[in-house]
Amino acid sequence: MAREIILDTETTGFDPKTGDRLVEIGCIEVVDFMPTGKSFHEYCDPLRDMPAEAEKVHGLSSAFLTGKPKFVEIADRFLEFVGDSPVIAHNAAFDRSFVNFELEKCGRAVLPESRWVDTLAMAKKRFPGMYNSLDALCKRFKISLDSRDKHGALIDAHLLAEVYLELQGGKERALELTAVVTAAAAALLTAGEYGTRPRPLAPRSTEEERRVHAAFVQKNLKDKAVWLQFGVGAAIEA
């Protein structure tokens, strides 16, 4: 199984080298291109003001972010969640620059470029000359945007997971993966995972339980016990 991490961030601006900081990070785990339900999400106090232009995009104000964990406080949990899996992001160079800036700033190992997969580059290759923002791709693939009115790291990560599946072959790929899983399950059954069942099956009742049952039938049902007329079960003397 192939485990990957879909990642998105929100920031105070465009470039960490000029003082911009990461303010939200959202990740979801996908296995064989399908979300598993596991996620990582945190808001971070940028320790600076929030420009009005950035707040219009994601709706995160300085008042809301003040007092939230600093990135250094969530860095280890973030790295543990990501593990050694590839990281999928839309316009990956942007997210990578902020994530690695924050990791380096707090003395953690950065995520090398070789581990990042850029869905924007994938989309440009598939749809050359077209507008390939996350919103545009969602509309192109008929993925609902009703879940958000502003950008949010975790919401956008979920949307990107759907876009990523479509870029990898879409519903046909999902059906192909389902077929592989079904075939594997059938193979286990064919192999007789639990061994061959004995024929006939051994009785689960004890000899004493069967004697008491036969006595009950003889005493209370007598001729009404139809199965005795066909030789099924043995009547005992009262």
C-alpha cells in the first residue's frame, strides 16, 4: 500500500524570507490515493500582525491567532504524522518554503524537495494552457466547493485529495484499486485461511445434554415430534 500525505498551509503572505509566517497547517493521510480519515491540523501564532490582504483570503485574524501554539510546539507531532511518506501539495514550492522555513527555524530536519509532489505541475501537464488553481480543478472535476467560503488548510487538503485522485485516473483508478482489494480477499478465502472444515461437523452438545433433550421430547411431545416418524433422533424409554 502507498501512503501519502496531502498538505496545505495558510500564511501571512508570500515569502518567509521577508518575514511572512505560517499560520495554519492541515494534512490528511491517503493510502492508495484514498483518504483514511486520519488528519493533522493546527493553527499557529505567527508572532506578528496579519496583513489585511491575507486575512481576506483565509479569514484568520491576529486576534484569533494570538495565543495559539507556536510552530515549535507542534513541529514534532507534525513530523511524526508525516513520517517518511511523500507530501502532496498544490504549488508545492510555496508550501515547502514555509514548512521548511519553520522547521529549520526551530532546529528540526527539513523535508527535502525530492519528497514533495506538486499537483499544480501535474495539472499543467494534463491541461496545458488552462487555469489550474485548486478552485478551477475542483470545478473541472465537478468536486463540490460548498464546504468552504474562504481558504482553510484542512478543508483545502480534503479538496486536494479529491483532485489528486482525479489527476491519477479518477473514479476508474478507485474502481481498479477496489478490484485489487477484492481479489486479495477472494484469494485468502480460496486458500482456506482457517483450514478445511470436517465433514460431518462434530456435535457441540454433550452426550448428557442430548440424553436430557431426548427425554424431554419423549415426555412432552411424544407423537407430535414429527421428525421421530422419519427416524431422525432416537426416542428413549420413559
